[in-house]
Amino acid sequence: MNSRALITIMALVIGLAALSGCGDNESELQRLVCEVESVNAGVPLISAALNVGSDGAPGGGDDYVPIDFVPVVFRSRALNSSMNIPEDGLYSSFIITGYDLTWTTTDPNAPATLSDFNVSGGMASVQVPIEDDAVVTVLVAPLEMKESPWFQAILNGSASAFSASAQFVFWGHVSGTDHQVGVPAGLMVNFIGAVAD
């Protein structure tokens, strides 16, 4: 086989891999795989502009603006059962170093400016030992979101509640390497005006 034919075949193989979505920054292609077991214990988040407290009415002394954080549970495992990765050895844990968050929705009541609250390079830090769980808490709805005009409009009744999906990619690497890997996850969020304790 001449070199031109070999180069053509290699280019076709690489092109097919790219089209199929294969990439070396996916967790499932690593020696140690990290997965998200749950986000917010597997239930949608209710994000309210105001918590009216225990009296159940706005304007009382116990009102406050809730800032929404959610727990994310990670678990790591060997790529397959034939791999032996000793605990506390090289490549024996996955280290989460940050995250991206992208808001998506098809709800017609959602504001066009929801994407202003996308996060790129958010801070997170947790070490996930092999065959074990680890939890990190992630900020989903900060104070700036609660104070935005569209959220305040939901609170005062001039806009409708809506739902959106928070799509996460958690970034990290296997211990002993610095190769960044993305771990995807998602969370449904219901945006409403007020809740009570």
C-alpha cells in the first residue's frame, strides 16, 4: 500500500470518529470514569424570587431572598472490570475543578435574557475516589438572577412562571494527569414568584 492511500484511509477514519462524536475529553473514554449520580437528589429545583417565611405572607419580618445551590453527587469507577486501579494509587481518583452551566428552555414564558446567567468556568472543587461518592454544591440561581426584572415581574404577577433546564458540564482530571475531561449533567428548574417555609 502506498503512502498516499494510507494517508487517505487515516483521514477517513479520523473524519468518521469526529462525525460520530468521539473525543478524548469525554469521561467514558478515560481509564477512570467519573459520572454524576444525581443533581439535587434527582428532583427539580423550585427557584423563587422570595421566601415569605413561616407566616406565609409577603411583607412580614421573616421574608428573605433564597439563593439556590444544589448538591451534585459524583462517583468514579474503572473503565471496565478488567482494569485494576488500586485505591490511593496513581489514577485512583477524579478531581473536579470547575463547571459550565448553560440554560435552555422551550417554555414560551421564559425571558430571552435567561442566557445572561450562563456560567463559563464556574468554581468547584472535589476529589472523587475510585468506587466512592463525593459531593459538591453548585450555585444555580444567584442574587443577581433573583433581582433581575423578569424574576421580579414573576413575583409581582406581571409575568408568568416558567421552567428551564440547567445543562452542566463539570470539568476535571484523573489524579496523576492534567488532561481535562467533561462530565455532563442536567437539572430542571421551575422559576416561580414566592414560596413559604
